[in-house]
Amino acid sequence: MKKVIRSISGITPLAVMLKPYPCPHGKCIYCPSQENVPESYTTTSPVVLRATDCGWDAKRQVEARLKILGEMGHLREKIELIVMGGTFSTYPADYQKEFIKGLFDGLNGCISPTLEQSQKMNELAKHRAVGLCLETRPDYCTREDIKRFLEYGATRVELGVQTLDDKIQEFTHRGHGTKEVADASQLLKDSCFKVGYHMMLGLPGSDPKKDIETIKTLYSDHRFQPDHLKLYPTFVIKNTPLERLYYNGEYEPYTTEQIVDTLIEIKKIVPKYTRIMRVMRDIPKEHIVSKCYYSHLRSEVKDRMNEAGLKCNCIRCREVGHVNHQKKKFDPGSIELVRQDYMSSNGKEIFLTYEDTANDVLVSMLRLRIPYKPVSYTHLTLPTKRIV
């Protein structure tokens, strides 16, 4: 069955999974750590099942997913490749390059001798990669890592931030703090990447008020200012240290009501230049030991906001595809150019959009950045603008 919203923005996401590989940190108390599965994922997660069926081979994963997307009726001309798994930058460099080459070979339908040739062929291929997303930790995002990301053709990097409270990071054994988040964010933005943050709600030591204040800090402190957000309620997963805290009565996850209320307040804060991509992780409930599974969370939040006359300002909720799908008002005659300037990671961001200003509908957008200091990489020419 075709899920219309999967490709409603005009680009079809295609997720693939890296092979299992040890996490260099491997101590987060909430993280599942199962055999023969990349860190933070579970054996029965859909993307894991697809990857294991393909023997973790990048080319085979892409070909299999393209086939299914076609059968579901999705357009496949513009593909955003999303690389999931462990901390990408900690995998061996040779494996990274070979895996990325496999992605392009899968889109092209043939094997090229080199990554560069595969990328060049893809420019005129039937299935073109118009985006490539990689995931990593803020403390494993160096200049050398970023140089490789650029060579691979990546356009977005998502950082596992989780929280801005260093005491909570210490208690949960995350292994980094806000300094690493700020440093990685600036390096990525100055290197022309879109930057996404993964944020966890309801971590031990937090509460709804703290979570809301954290999101306020994301957009009041220029060191952060992510372009994309993924918001994940904290699950209590089997065989994790957090499970022991839960059964000992030392940790209690949010109820559905608490998480819905918190997300509503967060959606009221998030500015128009940010996209909220997800509001929960896709973890099958057989791996979750706590009582609340947060099913259909996004629709619950949306319904509650509609009832209260509230509106989310994020990109996803305002873009024209979603507006048309929901049969809301849209007047092409009211489209105007809108400019928003703001400080971000020691640079100036210029967010340009064409919008139906009468109905607050987003039609197109462009991100521009003026860095405080140009970033230079040996033998590498950087783009002149960040890619939307």
C-alpha cells in the first residue's frame, strides 16, 4: 500500500543500513545492544530486517528498496539516501567508501570501477541521488570525517545530541557534552551541510519542563540552531541498564499524555526554518518493557493542536504537499518571497522562501550561510551554499 506522505515533498527517502560494528563508546544506558545488529537498533526493526535479507550489501539494499517503492507507486526519479546504523564516522574508511559506492551503483543499476565514476553516472541516471544523509556522534565529527563526507556527496549530517544537560549526559554515560555538539555543528554548517539533531525526551533526570527549556535553548543559543529535528521519547528497552533502573523504581518514563503535552509545547517553539522530521523512534514494541508505546504519536499531537487552535510552524507542517493532502487553504496568487536572517554557529544564516503568506503555506526554500571564517580543506573545493 502506498503511503502518500512518504514522497509528498517531491523527494523519495530510501533508507539503508550499515553492517553491525562495535560502537566506540557503547555505554549509553538507554541504548539497545543486540548481537548482529548495529548499535541502537533492534533485530526486528524494519530497516534491519531488509538489510539482513540483503546480507548488509549496500547495492542490494538500494535495488530491493527501489523495487518495493515502485510497486507501491512512488516516484523514484529523486532519491534521498539515508544511511542508518551505528556511528558512521567510526567505521573503517575503506568500508565507508565502498558502502557509499554501493549506494550509487544500486541507483545506477550497474557497478562502476570507482566511487567518482558511479557518482558521475548518477547525474544522468533514472534514479538520481539528490540527497545523502549520514548519522554520527558529535564527538566523532572531525575535519577529516567531514572531508570524507563531502567526497561521498553527503548533503545532511544528523548528530545524536540527545540533550543539552551535561549532568544528564554524564548520568546516562553518553560520553560527550554540549561543547562537542557546538563544535561539530559549526564545522558541519561551515562545510555546507544541513544539520539535524536527534533529541531524546524524558531521559533520567529530566522532566517535561526541562525538555521544553532544552528546545528553547536550541533556538535561543546561536551555537546550536539545527536545521532538522528528530524527537524521540525515551523507551525502556529490554536488557539495557535503563531497564534495571525502571524495575528498581529509579526511573519512570513519560505517560502518553505527558509526551503529547510536551511535544505540543515544543512544536509551538520550533521556528519556521526547521523541519521536525520525526516524533518517535521505530522500535517494535516487543523490545519495550515500559507500559507506554506512544503509538500514532504524531497524529495525536496534531489532533490535539487542531482542537486547541494551535499550529506548528515547522517546514514539514507548512509545506505545500502536506497542505494539499490535508485539503487546507492554498492560494497560488498570494505567493511572496520571504527572508529570515538569524545567527547560527558563529555565522549568519539567510533562509529564503516562497510562501503563500495569506495561508502560511511553504512552496520552496533556500538556505544560505555567511560563515565567520571560511573553512579550508586541502585539495577540496567547497560548495558556495548549503543544499536544501
